[in-house]
Amino acid sequence: MPTRYFKYKTLDDIRKDVARLGLDITFEEKLTAIAQPVTIGTRTIGNALGIHPMEGCDGTLDGAPDELTFRRWRRFGQGGAKLIWGEATAVTEEGRANPRQLFLTEKRLPEFEKLLRGARTAHREMFSRDDDLLIGLQLTHSGRYSYRAPVIAYHHPQADRLTFLDKGKGIHLTEDYPVVSDDALEKLEDAFVEAAVLAAKAGFDFIDIKQCHTYLLNELLGARIRRGKYGGSFENRTRLIRNILGKIKNELGEKIMLASRINVFDSIPFEADPQTHAAAPMPFSIPYEYSFGVDKSNPLKEDLTEPLALVTLLRQHGVRLVNVSMGSPYYNMHYGRPFERRPDDGYETVEHPLIGVARHFRLTETIQNANPDLAVVGTGYSWLQKFFVNAGESNVRRRRVSIVAAGRGAIAYPDFARDALTNGELKSSSVCLAVSYCTDLMRSKNNELGQYATGCVPRDDEVYAPLYKEVLKKKKFTADEKVKTASQK
Ligand SMILES: Cc1cc2nc3c(=O)[nH]c(=O)nc-3n(C[C@H](O)[C@H](O)[C@H](O)COP(=O)(O)O)c2cc1C
């Protein structure tokens, strides 16, 4: 039986566990600081609550938002958080993570405008104003997780073994797999600029050049062993992001705000025992020359020297909003999203989820402390269930973060900000339970579209429970077939 971690009824219960584990997570009962406006560049948002990018994998096959995408954005608009960080949107077809990932093109612009309008209108209808609401879009290339074929910045010895050309057959990347060329990266700079121009045309307030979760631009930040102008030195590894930001600035000036979601700590890949689902870091040697934000003498520990330098550089290139994240959703998911129940493709958590939450808070605080006048968005709150706003309140009061945002917590409970600010607390019956069904749906590919839509199975059950049931039925069918075939042999 997997361990149950979240057993807290009151703030004092959770405080006791935090003290027992010796962590720096503090809570405030009265929610006042998160209700205050926050300045971001030249704009001011109405409160310090935000919604992280949350892909629904529910676009059309050619990359436009579809029915469920519109629905999610409307729900986010109605919810009351004043920062809505739109989800991963590919800048090229080959960089899409799945066949239903959004992909911003001129042809699809009207649908993106409609998506934005839907969220803004819903917000205005609920709160009578939307001039203090900021909505952005995350622009991305999925790199080694592109669904058509992996695009890698360099050969990462551990990640390569977990990057599959054919997962079913267990065929992973080998040393002769080509690394993306400098020419291709240079072309990609222009693809980001084109998408930024379209996002500005659609009316988004900001664009995020995504550098997190081990996708292409994040991988490039750790490409110390890559040769050529995009690898090796810190200057080379940041060439792509600098060029993208510089070109966007040339093209758009102040027409759109620049933002970036960054990994401040990649750590290293973990591998699970297929029977017990217990995980351990994959074997590695020292000094560790791979990944970003890691201590070379112990890559399980962060070294924020380069991430801090990255933030300085981003600011010099006009970035006004930074969202701090860490880890990889594919190979060390406990860092990015502390969880209660493991996803089917994952492992039992290797640490108490509170340790993961505390790590998020601590690393974000380091970035915020070094940049007190920068709008910094914090991650890793959802596992705290109804107490996440109390922790956020304390973090804002302590200036450990500027904006407190929820990812899974927002698809479970899009109205969390409204409830927190009007009732002073969240409803236990609506919060995210961190049970990973959203990830399970996201990883399910065996329907006619090659991808299931994802959302919150327990809390948004009318839409997503039937999808999840279908996935389970198919899995059981496949398992039964395997047993049948094996017994016939
Ligand atoms: C279903 C799902 C979709 C996600 N989509 C994105 C995305 O599009 N872009 C991104 O940067 N992170 C994405 N994430 C990560 C979340 O934004 C967030 O960082 C993570 O869930 C941890 O925050 P939380 O504890 O508030 O959920 C996704 C996570 C899940 C579970």
C-alpha cells in the first residue's frame, strides 16, 4: 500500500509535520497580502494569484484550440486569478509534444484570438473589469519530447536511455542519433519570433519563451558538452535565448511583454523498479557535465550560480516576468510537482512531498531575493491542498515570491482565487489531490487522435472521468490480450 502523506485537517497539523521535517514552510491564516496588486513591468495586476500553464492536450490536429481548450480558458478567466499563464504552444510542427498540442500559425490566429477573448470576457462578466488581468502564452519547442522524433541539443547519458524512439519496443536513443544542428537552431530563433509576432497580433499581454522541464531550450542551457556556437560556455548556451529575445524586441519593441518560465534546477534522471515502482537516481559520474543548475560534484544538489546569471541576462534582454520551476515531468517528476499517488509512467515519491514543496519555495526565494524588483512567480503549491493559499500568503509577506500560482490546483479548482479572496479559505472538496490522473490522461495516446485530452478526473469528473474510464478499459483489454497471447505461445 503506497504511503499516504497528506493527512492534515488544520494548519497546526501541517505545521507540526513541517517542523518534524525541519523545513521552511510557513503559513498565515489571514489572506491579505495575496489580495494586493502586483506590478509587472509597466502593468499592474489586481492580486498576487496566478494560474500556471496547463496543457489540456485538447487542440485540433493542426494546432488550434478546440472545445475543451476554450472551456478551460473560460473557467480560468472566471476564477479570479489575475495572472493567467497560457499553456505550452509549439512554434514549429516538429516541436510539438503531442498531436493535439497548440501550434500558433497565421491560419489559426482567429481561434487564438477567440481563446483569449473567451477568458477575458468571462473574467469581465464575473469581476466587472479585466484591465488588471494579464494573460500570456507559453511558446515552446519540445526538444527530446517532440512526438514526431526527438530533437536533442546534446547526448545526455542518462536522459538518452529514457528517451525512446519506440517506447513499446524499449528502443531508446543511441550515441549515433543526430544532435540538432546550429543551422536548425538559428532557424528556430526565427520561428519563435514569428510566433511572438502572432501572439502580439492576437492580443496576448505577454509571451513566455519556455526554458523549463527539460524541453529544448532548457536542455540547451545545460549543453556544456555540445560543440559549436550554442554549446560549451555559458555565453554559448544562452545564445539561443538571447538571440530570440533580441530579435523579438527588434520586431515588436514594447508591443508585448517578455516572460520566461525557467528551470533553476534540473537534477538528474531517476529510474523506477518496474515491480516495486521504487525509484533511484540513475548511475552517474563526477564531475557531472550535464543538466542545468546542478552542483557538478553532486548533481542531486542545486547550484544556482548559472540560473541566477540567467535571470540577470534575461532582465538585460527585457524580460519582466520570470516563473521558477524545476525538474523533468518525464524522469524526475517529484521535483516539479510533488505528488501523492504516482502516475502510471512514474514512480512512488522518493521523498516526503513537503520536502519538494520546501525546495520550490527555497530556490524561488533565492531568485526573488537576488531580484527584489522583479515579478517572480512561484510553483509547487498544489500538493498543499487547501493550505496552499496560506503558504502563498506567508511567502508573499516574507517577499520570497511575488505571485503565487497553481497548476494542478487550477484545473481541479479554477475558482480558487475567488474563494480565497472572498471567503478567506479554500473548499476542501474542490482542491487538487495530487493523484496524477491528469498525467495519466496526458500520457495516454491510444485513441484515434493519438492523444487523450487531459484535465482533473476527480474534480472535473463530468468531462474527464469518462475519458479516464475509457483509458483504463483499453489498458485492461491490452493487458488481457497480452496474457492471452502469452498463454497461446
Ligand atoms: C496535465 C499537466 C499539464 C501541464 N502543462 C504544462 C505546460 O503547458 N507548460 C508548463 O510549463 N508546465 C506545464 N505543467 C506543469 C505545471 O504548470 C506545474 O509546473 C506543475 O503541475 C507543478 O505545479 P502545481 O503543484 O501547482 O501543480 C503541466 C502539468 C500537468 C500535470
